[in-house]
Amino acid sequence: MKQQFGHLLANLLLFGRLLRRLGMDVNAGRMLDLMQALDYIAIGHKHDFYHTARSLLVHRYEDLRIFEQAFELFWRKHAGEWTTLDWRGLGEQPRATRPQQNARPFYHASLSNSQTKNQNPDDSPRPLVQQTYSDIEVLRHKDFADMNFDELKHARELIAELAWNPGERRTRRKQPGADRLLDLRRTLRRNLKYGGEVLEWARREPKLKPRPLVVIADISGSMERYTNLLLHFIYSLSSGLNQVEAFVFSTRLTRISRQLHHRDAERAVQEIGLAVQDWAGGTRIGEALKDFNFKWARRVLTRGAIVIIISDGWDRGVMPLLRAEMERLSLNCRRLIWLNPLLGYEGYEPLTQGMKTALPYLDEFLPVHNLASLEQLAEVLARSSAFRRQAKQFKICN
């Protein structure tokens, strides 16, 4: 097959990378489907090749125009011809393009021997490690959607090592301490050695416990390229903290807290895949939050819980319902944090109706597209939120 297609495989991989940089949801599985489909068509006919690629790679109506321009630009003849299409003009309407990576393109390693023989030994490409001070540092800032298999495996290991601290809450119970509260019983016992004369005072202070954490993650089709690593992130939260409740949604809500109790992360992800029925479907954030507020909120939002919603904000549901459920959820939790993978893109603006509707009710709006963003989330969780109640009262009054 390699002899028949020549450099077609490498070109297809580059074409898929181009589409991903333009914001289209093109993953490695869909590119493999396209390669298998080429056995059933005449690849010499551009018309057949175009419609095959479009049917397998385009899954949103607004991506049709981007795909057409990218296809004509990428698969044009290279006989000295110039095109009037502009790379920078592709993908402006749906969403911003991905930030440029400084890493060396993977196809440079596949140069033919005839090209390398004619080069001066002093001009030979140097290893990438000389251009960066740390492989881990490069991986920390690399987008999850651009990672290869080995990088994804390493990223899962780094996610498992993250330390999480959602803050502490005061309980009604007291413990020995240096606070102003007097402990009369311990005071009497301590002063028996002085014949009943009170010379030492025993004091108490409130007992502190970690705050509960609730995670509600979007696993719809638009989040497919981030879903696997985000599930490992949720597993890391569940393993490092005692009180974590996790839910996923696409068109309906599914509780996955029980599946996260496995000792092996991969096994837990497999169990979640078997439990979820609407994997990579549509997105109805309002309906999912309504299901959570009416069925689960009274069980899991006790004792000042922190709620984390992970979604890109693309919603096919009704906006008034989303607004009402976001307000209800905001009033019932201690802090409401929204993690959006698109927020890490350069020039991103929350222009979708779902994201616009949810923004007024959020305490934190953060990216979740690489390892550095997860480290930022850990710092945000550890920060104090004393301003929280005042902000809510101001919101209600207005």
C-alpha cells in the first residue's frame, strides 16, 4: 500500500493537522477511517477523493466552508501555480485558530536520503532537545489535542502526580487548639495537680475538613479530543481527595463516581465507557444541569461543596433553561468554576450562546487544554474564597 500511494499517507496526516489547527474536530481515528476508505475509491479522481474526505471529516455544517477552502489549498498542483486563498482567512468565523507550537514538525524526520546527502554536515538538523531546556516543560504547555500516543501516556502519568487541595471548611465539632474558646472540662482535669487552683486554661478551636468537590464534565462530540485525558484528570481528583462526586453528560446526565473507585485508571475509564450511553453525542447543558439540581444536588452539594463544570460551551438546548439552572446551581454551591479547553486558544472569545448565558454565574473561568492549565486550577482551588457570599448577594439584588 505504501508503494501504491507514495507520500499520500504523510500528506493525509499533514492535512488532518491543518484541519485541527483550523478548529475542526478531526482526530486520529477519523483519519484512519479515511485511509481505509481510499481502498474503495479511485484516488486519481479528485472529485471522488474530495467527497470521501468531506463525508468522513466534516461533522458540523459551519465547518463545510473551512474544509472546502483547506482542501483546495492543500491538494492543489505544485507546478508553479499560486492560489488566491489566504491561510490566515481560514476558520475565522467558527472559532480562533490554535496557538502556534515551537516544536519541530514531525515530518522533518522523514526526509529522503537524497536530500540529506546534498547537505553540508554543518547544516544538518540538530536534536530538538538543544532548542528547549526541558522536555517536560514543552509537554506542560502543549495542547492535549496535539499530543501523540507517547506524549498522552506521559501526560497521564504527570496528571496522576498532581496534588489537589480544594480548601478546608469549619465544622461544628471542636478540637484542642489555641483559639479563644474555653474548654472547661480539660481545664479542670489539667489543674487537678494544682489542688483545684486554676493556673492553666485549655482552649478549643473549630475542626477543619476538606471541602467536597463535584465535577460535571461534557463528553459530547465537540469535546471528544479532550475526553480521555479529562477523565484521567477526574480520576486523579477522585484518588487524591476523599469527597469527590463526578458526573458526565452529553444529552443526559450520568453519575460515574462508582466507576472511579478502581485502582487502575485505564480500567476506570473503560468502566465509564460502558456506563455512559450517550458518548460523543449532542450537547444539552441546561437539561443536564436540571437533572443534577433536582436529583443529586441535595445529596452532594452539602457542607459547602465546590462545583467544577468542564465544557466548551456549545449547547443545543434552550437558553432560558440553562440560565435558570446555572443560577440555581450557583446559589447552592460554595464556588462555581467553569473549565473550557477553547479558552487556551489565542484570541478566544466566549461568543456561543451557551457560554454567554453561563458566564454571569461563574466565580472562575479557566482553560483546561494542557498540563499547565491543570496546575493553575490546583492553585485556584487552594485560594481562599471569602468574597464569594458578598458577590452572590450583589448578583441577587441586581
